[in-house]
Amino acid sequence: MLPSTTSSPVTNPHPKINYLDYTRVLLTLLVILHHVCITYGAPGGWYFRQPTTQLAALFGLTLFVATNQSFFMGLFFLLSAYFVEPSYQRKGARAFVVDRLKRLGIPLVFYSLVLSPILNFLIYRYGHHQKATFGQFLTGYDDWIDSGVLWFVAALLLFNLLYVLLRQRYSLHYVTKLPPMSGILLFALVISAVSFLVRLVFPVGWVIPGLGFQLCYFPQYIALFAVGIVARQNKWLDGLSRPEGKRFSWLALGCIGIGFPLLFVVSTKLGLSMKNFSGGWNSQSLFLCLWEQLTGISISVALLSYSKRYWNEKNMLLDKLARSAYSTYIFHPLIVVGLSLLVAGLALDPLLKLGLVAPLAIIGSFLVGRLVLMIPGADTVL
């Protein structure tokens, strides 16, 4: 996540970039929905699951989370990097590092030492129906290094520190025009090739213990973090045009509506194992990497183009949601897990539970995120 661009007009002479803040709100909402969908059947790791057995629903949920995965965290990295250089220049290396350690490091420690044990206890007590108090649970608890959903914050902190180290030796300033559509697509193809090679060693689902890094996705994360820095230096976002956004929108829709179903239909007809999509020297892994990057980069460009045109007017509600997006991201697992455990015993189909939990999780997560900011001193970190 990244701090809101909201600031006083006295201290910030530059016009406020509303649409970037509002895009973060949308991405945070998608993160919440992403984890609710995993709870009820989509593939992925999560604290508590009650998956549906309906094949059509499973395909729809899989398509939703696969589409999210193709772009939303990568776009988070790009937006975060967009504000790195101005912050570094304004504060200097030392103050910048201290600020990053404060705003990223403290939430990491809090999540690992406080939120993660609470979440795991809730699953142990109410998901697995084990009779134990929280104190008794902690006597056998040994997962004290657990970033959970804050793997993103850990990676962002690492990227920021590496930026500072490199900035001490190099200017890291690049003057270049916004690439045309062909250049952006070539960029996506290069990331696809690198992702395919990385997945030969680190397949989808392989996670670094404690940190939670899925290295199979990091080629895109690293690339888009770098793009965010270069984009700010050269004002690329200002150059995104409506026609270009529409072209990438159509490409994204084609990938989602035609490309993804085609991957699974062909694999099923040929009797190929779905496990091949996770990685390895096979065509399924290669085509999934291509699909992910073409879809993800297309959605990112289209979304930024659309939001720049339609979401740049000030909105008081969205300003409040944007200000609490970081705290919402941190605390949303507590709300999603709590609600899913609360309805776990109801005699309802998992899809009905999804329909019930999803809106409540969104509202509850943003509400808690807002309330957390009212804690004395919290707003200086979050």
C-alpha cells in the first residue's frame, strides 16, 4: 500500500492526484473480495475455507481470482513506486528509510505478533472446534514470524530499501517517452517469459515461509515497481489517452472472456493435468504466463486511463476510504475470517454464504480501517 496523496494545499503546491487514491480504494476492495472468493471455492491459500462443489461456480470463482491476480498486486506496486522518488528527494535517504521502517515495519511486526495469532486462534477454536482458551493456544503456538497478507508490505519495504541502496550509487533517472501499445505488449511478453522460467524452480503455490512471498509472481511485481518510478519521472500517466485505454480494455476483455476459458477447454479436451498450470516445462504453464501478463498489463493500463478521466474529481466519501485503505488492508483478514466463521454453521450453500459475507466484509473492513485511524498515534503510522 502507499500513503494517500491527500495533503494540505499549503504544504503541497502540486494538484492532488485524486484518481490514484481512488484506484487504491478499488484495489483494496478487490483484495477483500479475492479472499472471500477463496474462502468459498476459488483456488488459493487462506485461513478458513468452505468451498462449494458446484463446477460452474468454481470456474467463475477461479476466473475472478485469476484475473485479480494478473494485475491487482502488480498495480499496487506500481502506484506505490510512483511516490517513492518524490518522497526520497524531499526527505533524504536517512529520513526516507526511517519513514519506511515506521510505516511499513511497524504494521509488519504488529500483524505477525498480534493479528496472526488471533486469526489462527479463531480458526483453531471456532473452525476446528478445539476447546482451548487463547492463553492455552499460545503455549503451543510457534508461527511468530508470519507476514500473512502483509507479504506485500514486506516486499514493498524490501524494494524501497533496495531503491535507497542503488540511489546512493546511481541517479536512477531515465528520460524516455511513454511506450506505444506495441512496446507495452512487448514488455508484457518479456515478463511472461521471465515468469515461465522462474516457475521452473518456484511453481505457483510455493511460498517462502514467514515472508509469504510467492516468487512465481515477483517478475511482474519487480517490473511494475520499476515502471512506477520511471513513469513518475517522465509523467507517463499524464500521457495515457482515452483511445489507448479503450484498446487495452478490449484486449483485456478478450483475454478474460475468450483466452482463459480456452485454456481450460483445450486442457480438458486433451486430457492434460491442471497441475501443469503451476509451472514446469510445458505449454500450459507458458500459456498461463502469457495470459496473466497480457491480461494484467492490459487491465492496469485501461484502469489508469479510465480512472484518470472519470475519477479525478474530488469525492469526500472516496477521500475517507482512500485515507483508510492501508489500515483496511491490514485488518480485513480479521473481518473476512470472523464473518465466515460466524456463518460457517448455517445450513446454507457456500455460494449463499459468499453472497452474504462479501458485502458485509467490504463494509466491515473499511469501517474497522476507519476506526483504527482514530486510535491515538495510529494515523502517524497508517
